[in-house]
Amino acid sequence: MPVSLKSRPEPPDRPMLENAMPPPLLSDRHAATAARLPGSGLAWLGDLRGQALASYRAEGLPTRKLEAWRKTPLDHLAGLDLAPAELTAPPAVDTLPPWQRELVQGPSIVFVNGHHHPGLSRLSGLPDGVLIDSLAHLLEHRPALIEAHIGRLATPKGHALAALNAAFMGDGLVVRLPAGIRLDQPLHLINIAAPGAGAIAIQPRHLVILEAGAAMTLVESHTGLGDTAYFANAVTEISLAPKARLRHIKAQLETPAATHLASVTVSLGEDALYDAFTLNSGALLARQETYVDITGRQGEARVNGVYLAAAGQQQDNVTRIVHDTTDSLSRQNFRGVIDAGGKGVFQGKILVKRHAQRTDGHQLNRVLLLAPGARIDAKPELEIYADDVKCSHGATAGELDEDALFYLCARGIPPAAARRMLTEAFAGEAVNEIADQTLRQSFMALVRSWLDTRFGAPA
Amino acid sequence: MALLEISGLRAAVDGKEILTGLDLAIDPGEVHAIMGPNGSGKSTLSHILAGRDGYEVLSGTVRYDGADLLALSADERARAGIFLAFQYPVELPGVTGMNFLKTALNVARTSRGESEMDAMDFLKFVRARAAKLGIDDDMLRRFVNVGFSGGEKKRFEILQMAVLEPRLAILDETDSGLDIDALKVVAEGVNAMRGPDRGLLIITHYQRLLDYIVPDHVHVLANGRIAASGGKELALELEEKGYARFLEVAA
């Protein structure tokens, strides 16, 4: 069905002046794409996508008029002439970038432009009953399974980007671990953007379902090839049943032409653990949104990260941890390193509902400003309605400690190497939140290669 | 040739003259002690020798091994063999003691044209020195000075000295904050470093440390200059009679 300005639903409160505005980004490309999306014959999915599209059209791409987007401009996307990445015709990518190949040992599933690439994926030797597959494949073969889970946690209403993703979703990773199953090795979700001549929008939808007592580590890596612009808008829905444990470790090293928006929504059952770490060092603009609802008693959420912003880059982190039950725990430890001309945004929230007694929540965002002209906007928030809680937050921003620098120099370490050493140590204190030693070392190596670019080789 | 030769050194902090014409010469193999009351310029002297920013040298010269020391940056001085044991060692969160020692040692070695020490040799090298100072592997795995007691901090300073093997070591109030047992351990560590090629400059307020590290020469620093020099007996006299007469003379 062709889309025109006239068919666009108009919210009643919108001023007349804005009626002349063009349709929101990508919405006019939906009609031409919809029929080719995986699962296009499924009525329920057609409804889901259609409702999402309507919701997105009504809200439009977030603008800086919204409190949550006040510091995060998306205006540049309008100038890109974005086309939806074709899920039916993936580009020829026949090797993995070395850093992704070496990041972690274990099974891997590769997505190129959001499209599953079986040739590069390695998924052998998994325990019986474990489902690791692509969304596109499952929409063809087991649509009922997908119908039961997709869109349940990441709802379009009030989340324009989740709505945009839902309107175009067709592929992504689906993981389901049966009760009690533990994966010994991490699963590596490899994302490669390979735009050709024209700018593309990549909108993967990932589902992770861990049944009672299941446990795994999901490592996510993101990169791109070439210098054409692209827009990644990923949505991940994670459902953790009682006593399930998911460690979710992500490395975002997109190209400087990329806009990387990712939201993760987690539902946490009784005594379940969600333990996340995100390294954001790539992209022109990156935004990691993590929403955790702790609905099961003694649920535990750990959301940590390191963000590194060089000149011209912006790195955002948005968290919202909802304590919706008694005796739950959350920890957030973020560290940002920002260079001249770089920008960071941290919006972290802990919400403790009235009945969520004995909540233990802590949030920390510490930022190192490497040079004049580095910028951080931090908005830590505690919203507490229960009366028996232990909650705190902290936010700091500053330069390297002059006394520490002198101490290192007084031991013969040249000033540039000393600055590098202290910066590495600063970021390392958040990298140390990664429980697995091998992964910790891999991620520390990624931080070091960023430091190599900024400071030169270590002493 | 003197290892260190300070002549007529005048220096100011925030426009206020702290050192007012200081002369001092240390030959290789000698242990010198500088004693003085608070505010006499002891810490200013140690910081200027180590190359800390924020001090303005008004006149005078400092020659180390015959060369102009003040022309070198702090890290160049350290690599040339000058070591300052800090009065207040600095916490380095995220930097383990082992990594810190290894980096400092390898920087010194490569600057001398030597190869970096391999990991196993380094471990042996450090452990042997650490053991003498009562420092175990656990402490070496901790972040430098973070959560260390006063005694641990000072012992770790001495370990750094033992690892870096400087030609001139300056100990700035190394006795402050130490109980008698820690003081003995630290003193033994310092005494083990005495040798014919090495100079030691011990800066202290109290004579107590000098019972354990016996100096060849003692100087009284008062109002920014050396007010008197003598042998080890001068330290005992100061302990007994205080600094008053030097302050009067200097004023």
C-alpha cells in the first residue's frame, strides 16, 4: 500500500504548522519493503508491524524536545537518504574482521547488515534442546514460538525507536535455553555492517529466553566495513526465568560513519541474574539503552560499561532499573573517557516501587575528561517509593590526578605513557566487572587499542 | 666529582622564597641527612630535586654527575638514576604494584639500552627484594598504595628503590607515620642499598631514623639554607637541644 502524507495518522494535539513536515525517517520506505520481510505472510506479524509503523508515524523519530533526547541529536539521519537493509540479498562478506574472530572462543552466529550469514556462523556441538537460530528462519519454520515472545518486552508505545524497529524487523538472533541447561562457552553474536554505495538502516531484533536455572554468556560485537554511513537500530528482548543467569557482554566498534542505537529490555525472574557490560568506542553517535525490570524476588541486575569518545564522537548510556519486588539488587558501574571534541551522555535511573522493600541499588558513573573541550552530561536519578531500601548513586567528572602523574614520572615513566597508564587503569576498573577472566582480558585489549590511537604505544 | 652538587640554590613557591641560598655536595658512597624544623624548606628541596612542577628556581645551580639537573624533566631525572621516596606516596587505583614496578623497571632498562626483563626473571627479581621488606605477592597484586597502611606505603617506596637501584636516593620523611618495627624494616631496606657508587639523602624532622640509618654527614636546614653541618653527633645534639639556636642565627 503506497504511503502518502494524507494517510498518515495525525495526533490531535499536534499543531497545524507541523502537518507540512515530511513523514518520519524510513516510514515512507515501509510499503516497498514490507512484502519482502521474512514472515510477511503471517497475519499476526503483519498486524504487529503495522501497529508499530502507525505508532512510529505518530511519534516520529525522537527529537531534542524530549527530555530523554535533550542531549542527543538525530538530525543528521535525515540527510542520509537511508534505505532499509535488504534482508533477502545479503552482501558478500566472506571473512570476519580479525578482532571479532579473536574476541572469544566458542560458537558464533554472524549477521551481516542484520541478515543471518550461515556461512560464517559456527553453531556445532550445542547441547540438546538448545535453540540458537535466526529470527528469519524461525518465522518461516516455528512462527508460534516467535509469536509467543516477540514484542512482549520491547513495546512500541512511547518508544519510537522500538516501534521503528518492529515495523521493519525480520531477522536477528533467537536463543532459547531449556530449564537447567548451561552453556559452557560464550555464544558470540557477530554483527557486521557492510553498506554498499548508499546509506542503509539495519534493524535487528534479538530474543533471548532462558528458562528456569539456564545459564549462558552472550558476547555481542559490532563493526562495519567501508566509510558509507549506516544506521543501526537494534532491539533486544531478554526474558530470564527464575534462577536463570545471563552474562551479556558487548563490544561496539562501529565505523565513524555509523549511528548505533541499541535498546535492551530485560525481565528478571526470582533469583535470576542479568550481568551486562558494554564497551562503546565506535560510531559517530552511539546510544545504549538498558531497561531491566526486576520482577522476581532476589533478582540481581548488574549493568556496567566503558565508553570512549574521541573528537566528533558521542557516546550515550541510558539505564532504567526497576525494582518491582522485594530483596532485589542492582549495581551499575560506568566509566567514560572523553577526549577533546568528544561527548558523553549518561542517564541512569533506579526506580524502587512502593512494595520493593529491602532493595539494594547502587549506581556510579565516573568520567575522565582528557582535554579541554571534552563534554559529559550526566543525569543520575533515584526514584524511591519504598521506605526500607539501600540506594545510592554517584557521578564524577574530572581530569587525571596531577599527583598520580608526578608519581609515575618520578619513577621514570614519560608523561605521555603515564597519562596512558592512568587512563587505562581508570577504564580497567569498570572492565574488571566482567566476571570471566578471558573475556575481561579481551575487552581490556580493545580498550588498549583505543588508547594506542590516543596516546601511542605504552611504556 | 660530586654525585650531587647544589650551589646557592634559591627557589620560590607562589612567589614566596623558600630556599634562600642552599649549598650541598654529596659524593658517591655517602649518606647525608638533612634535618630541619617544619617550614624550613625540606620538602621543597626534595621536590625540586625530583623535578616537580610549581617551584620557581630564582638562582643557583644543581649539578648531578656533572650535568645540569634542573634542565631535565622529572621522568628524565628518574631514568638518570635519581629516586625520591615520597613522604606521602600516591594512590594509583587500577594500577597493580607488580605492573607499576615492571613498567618503571623496563622504562629504566630500555633507556639504558638494555632489553626488557622477561616476566619470569622479573617475578624472581621482585620477589627476592619484596621478601626482605615483608611484602608478599598478595600486596604486589593490590593497587598501588590503595588501602595500604602507613607502614605498607613506606615499605613499598623502599621496594621501588630496591627494584630501580638508583644512584642517588632521596628519602623524604620516610620515618613519618611508622611504628618502631616498621621503621626497622625500612631502615634495613635502606641500609642494604648503601654502596660505594650510591648516594643517599635522608630528609627528616626527627633524629630517630638516624639511629638505624647512620649518616656520614648531618646538615641543619633552617630558613631555606644549611645553617650547620657536622657528623652524626649533630643529629643527637638537635634531638637534645632543638632547632631554636639555628633559627635565631639564621634570622
